Amino acid sequence: MIPSGLWIGLFGALGWITILTHAVIFPTARIWPPKHRAGSVAEAVTMIWSWGLTICIYVGLVRLGAEDGNVLDLPNPLRWIGGGALALIGSALHSWGTAALGLKATCGFCPDAAPCDTGPYRHIRHPQYLGQGPSFLGLALISGGDRVWIVACLGCLALLFAANRESAHLRTAPQAVG
């Protein structure tokens, strides 16, 4: 039987990959990054699905880790100190990026006409994605499970794909925030 954590995590990661693939195949549809105006119903729907899929990845990682346990028999210091440090540092960078950009802009909606250049965006283009990756990997390491790495790696692939899509958009439409 396939554990629910695996289903939930795969739904989130593969959902993102599907949306981003659609954005590559049909660029004028602009599903990601979105083209909707702030305050529109479409903006609310985009915020729900984008954060919903991301939350599914996190819930899947935690639930699958709890379901499988430390089947890889990893040493506790590696799991809790190494994995914990990765998860905390990644979450801190992701949170800092969210705070600098603002919650609405994290879904691709920019309150300003210029790209963000404050906080971590002063140094790197995609601090939220750069932070989420280690967070996913840290949670996988903490769990000590084997199947959790499927979700973590697919989640990281989705992050790389999203950063690539947003970078391509920024090259052609510099008024968008990345």
C-alpha cells in the first residue's frame, strides 16, 4: 500500500511540475508567473493553488517521514543536527525572502513596477526557492526514510523549474517580480 504522505507529496510536486510545463508549452497563457491583476478572483485562485501545492509538498514530507521512520538507519546526530540545520537555514532564507517580497508577491503578483531589490533579493534572485530546497532536503534527512527522498527531490526539481520560468519571464518583462 502506498502511504498517504507519498500521495500528498507527489500531488504537490507533480502538480507544480505540471503547471510549469504548461507554462513552457503555452507561454501566452501565463499560468506561471501569473498575469492577473492584484485584487482579482484569478489572483486569489492562483494564491490558493500555488501555496496549496507547496504546502502539500511539506505535509507529504513530514507525514511520509512519520509513516516510514528511520528505515535508512541514519545516525541521530546526522538526522537531527544536519537535517535540522538544513531545514532551519532553508526556512529562514525562505521566510526572509517572503518578508522582503510580501505575501502577495510570492505568488507572482507585484505591488510595485520594479523587481524587488531588498533583503535577500539584494544578493540573489530566488531566495525563496533557494531556501525551500534545503528545507525539503533537511526534512527528508530528519525522517531517515527512503521514499521521502522521492518527494524531496521532485520538490527541488519543481523549485528549479519555477526559478527558471520566472528568470525567463524577468528577462522579457523586467517589471515582474521573480
